[in-house]
Amino acid sequence: MTALDWLLAPGLLPWAGAHLAHPRLRSDIAERFGLSTPAVTPGALWVVSASVGEVRAASALIEALNQPVLWTVDTDTGVKLARELAQSWPEVTAMRRPVDHGFTLAPVWSQCRPCGVVFVEGAWWPKLAAQAKRDNVPVVRVSARPGAGTARWLALGGVGDLAVVQSEVGARWFGARCDVPVVVGGNLKASASVKRSPLVWCGDFAVAANTRPGDEARCLDSNYAGTWLLAPRHLVRLPEIEAMLRDRQLNYQLRTQITGPVPKTLDVVVLDTMGELDALYAGAQLAVIGGTFDLVVGGHSPLSAARAGVPVVCGPHTASQGDGFCSVNAFHTTEDRLGEAIQQAIGTLPAVPKQDAAIRTVRALRPYLGAPAPVRPPRPWAKPLTPAYRLAERLHRHSWTWRTPARLTVPVVSIGSANARSPGRTSTVRWMAEQLQLRGHRPGIATRGYRRTGSGLGASWRGHRSTELGDEGAMLAEQGWTVAAHPDRVQAAQALADQGVTVIILDDGLQRRHLHRDVDLVVVDGRFPHARGWLPAGDAREAPIPERADGVIYHHERPGGAVGALAVRRPGPWFHSGTQGTLPAGPVAAFAGIGHPGEFFGQLNRAARCWALRDHQPVSEALASALLTWANGAPLVCTAKDHARLPASLRDRVWYRDIELTLTDVPERWFPEPPPC
């Protein structure tokens, strides 16, 4: 926080009061003042639009990009249009522009951690641009044009790192007023639609397009470091290609087997569908065009790859395409020098015949996008309170040195998190229950029943649902596990022991030390290993990995040098009315009230409408009716946790799925010995 932020902070309260008093302004007050964080993937591109015109311009750019986007808009009509458009792009989140102040921007910035900030046309937020500069995040103007408003911002330092302008006249105008690179990209409003990739890639990838026999082996032998997308010209060759990949012991998946972001761990993705290749070029580091090593074939067309902004590599035989390869500045090579050509092509930009403004803008923008911004606390204004919290936490921790926790007759495994947002804890509890059951145990799960409305003991053997068990407990009970919920974990655990369970899994038990535990496991979000700092400025309730922990389970990723198990997350099968099935074809209407709904929305490769509810938000009959109206006939889909709290009128009309885990590097000492038969 800067001195100016603190100086202007008193003005935020009356400003918020004015919004509350205004019928139109109070509709999005949580987003305006940073009280509602976006459901966006960390590392997204932050795109800023002002009104409807800029929204239409930004939509052309976003459609041409192949990465998560946080899209913030100023006006009522603009944000309405942006939300409608974003419903077709699960990895794009549209929201109201937060007030341009350090206190209100901080929660959004902390969650997004953008890889770049893009201002469309005349939009400009000085504080957002200053935050980006502080974290070395590039700031780019796109579809920029001369004007009095633009001139005022330029005079006040509103330049950024790159200006992509609409015309040569604009290029001369900007060149005379600022000392940054200026590129002519064209008017985004007039840009034609660009096919959007149905896959979201987590790492670098290259495309081997329209491959013929021998082309796949040439590409795999080239020592390219990323993932290969192999797109055979004829699908009848799929068994042959899969056999080759198995012989080489490569980690591969078919395109139709991928339901979420493409894992970095894959060596190869095999395209086993027709008609998708043109869209799948987006975001690739390069494309090797098949048939160019075959004199008879003479090569296939490179134009689709070039129009997607992807460098083209080809073999010596291109006669079938006339001057097509020369027109896109392709890298011509021979079989024995293919690896060298690939390395030369990475990072270059092809010539694009008849390219439109969106492609030109993306080409100019991509070299400026880098790693996600550094991790920042979501509430930096609360940093002065952190020492007091840490002192209280330390006193609380030491107070347990002279207390004796209750002991039960069965072992207790605790799974908790030092992070107040507890990412991945419930799925880890279910994984542990499955593992213990495989080892001969009858596990029981003790939980506090977060957000439950009932009083007393909630128990799955009594037929209780989310009102007594909480949505997480109800979801686990629906999956067949024995669950007890009570604010006093000792009572919940004792009730389970009385039911004859042989081991108790303590859900969210890291800070609940009234009960003795035999194994203490900690769940950590690898993207935020330090929970964005200590409470109340960040999310850490205590040290991310306390000394008393017997093991660590990292979700999403394992930081370099860290020791612990890695939880590989993948979407589970779809269920409807309690029965596993196949989701109907066509667009879906997805809603989620979980901590990170963007992760669930990103799993939907098809065009989907997305509605992010509040975390653990109850679904009343009125909201259920609103969801049905909003879906407009499309299948409603949600997470298993959301499904557990749906009213009876909606439960059998919604498709739902859960996250499945596979853990690596798990020591056997985490699992108590089962009782003798």
C-alpha cells in the first residue's frame, strides 16, 4: 500500500455508502469494492474494457487468445454484454471493474496474479497500471487510437510497455508522444471471428499437422522439450501411432480422453477427431506440416497454422502447395536437421496472408506475456494486525503443551490445512477413506459440518443431509461413507467409534487438538504454498507445514525442492439421479458455489454458460427456479458438493461430478494397521 492509498482510504466508506443508496450501483457493489474475488485461474491475462464498444473489441481479442482471461468492464451495459459472451468461454471470467484503489484492487490482483494487463482502446486505470509496474507485469494498450482522452493519459504517464494501434496514422501519433514500441494491429471491432481452441494447455506444445507415415517418428526424434499434438491425416492410422508411442514408453492421451486442461506431464496428445485441427493450432509454439518429407505427397497447407500466429516448419517437398510455404516464411529443413529448424522457429512470428486485426494484435501481444505476477496478500491493509494474530496463534499453540487431548479406542487420522481456504481437503479425505478401506479398515469421517443449520449430532446412519452434515459431509455420506458432524469433534469421533468404525478420519482437524490423532496430514495448494501470507492479510492460519505434521499433500503442483506427496487431480465421471451416465451432447449450463469455481468451469470443453455462486451458498427454491430459467433448456451441471445441498425439486434434474485423486510418493506409515480379523 502506498501513502496515497492510505490518504484516500477514508473516502472509500462514503463512496461505498453512495453506491448502497443507489438502486443501480448497489447491484455489483461486492465486485466494485473487492469483496467478491473472481473465479479465475492464477496467471490469467487481465483485459480491461470501458463500455459496449470496447467490450466488442475485446471479445475479438479474447476469442483469438488461448488462455484464461479476467475481463473487467466499467458500465452496466458493457458488463452485461461481457458476462453473456463469457458464458461461452469457461476459462474467461467477466466482472464489474473494481474501484481503482489499492484496497479494492488487492483481492482481485492476489487471486488473478495476471501475466499481463491489457487496456482496450481508451480505457486506463492508473492504480492498476502502477500495480502491474510494481510487479513487473507488462501493460499493453490494444486497438488504441488518437484522441483527447488518450492524450491526457499519455501526458500523465499512461503509456505502458507496448501500444498496438488501429492505423498508420495512429502509429505516427503515438510515436510522437511516447517512447514505447508501437505496432499497427488494426481495429479489433471490425475483426472477424477466430476459431477458439477447445483445449487449454498448461505447458508448451507443438503441432505435427496432417501427418503421414514416418512424420510422427521424425517429430518425436527432434528432441522438442514440450508436448506434441499429433494430428494424423487419416484416423485409420491411430492403432499404428498408439503402438509406436507404447513402444517408446511415452506418456500419451487421445484428444477425446482429455476433459480438462492438458497436463504438463503428457509427452503426446493424439488428435482422434476430425474437423478440430484448425482450432487446435492456437497457442502452439510451432507447427510441423505433414507430407512435406514425402516427394509424392508434396506437403499439406500451412495457411491455417500461419493464420493462428504459429511458426511453420516443413520438409523439402512442398510442391503441392505452390508458393504457400514461402508466403508464410516457413522454415524449410531436411529430416536430419528437423530439430535445428524447430529450435529456430520457436519464438518467431510467421507471415499471415490476409490476417485480421485480432491475429495481428495477438501476435504483437504474445511476446510481452510472461509468468504470473508474484504472490501478494489479498488484504494488504491488514498487515499491521498480523503481529497481533501471530502472537495469539503462538500463545494458543503453546497452551496445548499442558493439555491432554482425548484418546479413543480406534486410531485417528487428521487431514487439515493451514490455509483458511483449505484447498482440496475434502477430496483428500475421500481418497484417504478409500485407501483405508482397501487396507481392511471400516473408516468413519468426523467433521464439524461447515454451514450446517441443524443442532446436535448429525449422522449419516440417521439419514441426515446437508442441513445437519454440511454440504461436504452430505456429499461424503451420499458416496457411501459413514459420517458424523458436530462442532465438538470429540463427540463426533466418539459417535463414530460407537458405530464400530475401525479408524476415524478427522476432516479439517489441523487446528482442532482436543482429540489425539495418530497421523497428522497437511494439505497445501502448491500454487500458493505460503497461503498468500499470514491472517488477517493473507490466508495462513499457522505455518503452512507445522512441525507436528506427519506428512504433506500438495495439490495442483509441488513447488521445487518440496518434499511430500503430489495429488494429481482429474475430473470424475458424470452422475445423474445417483447413476453414472454420459452427459447429453451440446452446450451446458454450469453453476458452482465452491472456493475456486473457475477450476470446475475450465473442465468444460464445450460451450457452456457459467454461474459462480458464493462459496457454500444455500440453494433455495427461488434460486433453483432461477437456475432452471437461466439454463433455458440446456443441461444443468454442477459439482458433487453443490449437488449435496440442492433442494429435492432440483436434485434429479442436475448432472454432477467430483474430483478424483491419484497420489504419488505416499509412505505406508500414513495408514494405521487394520484390526485383526
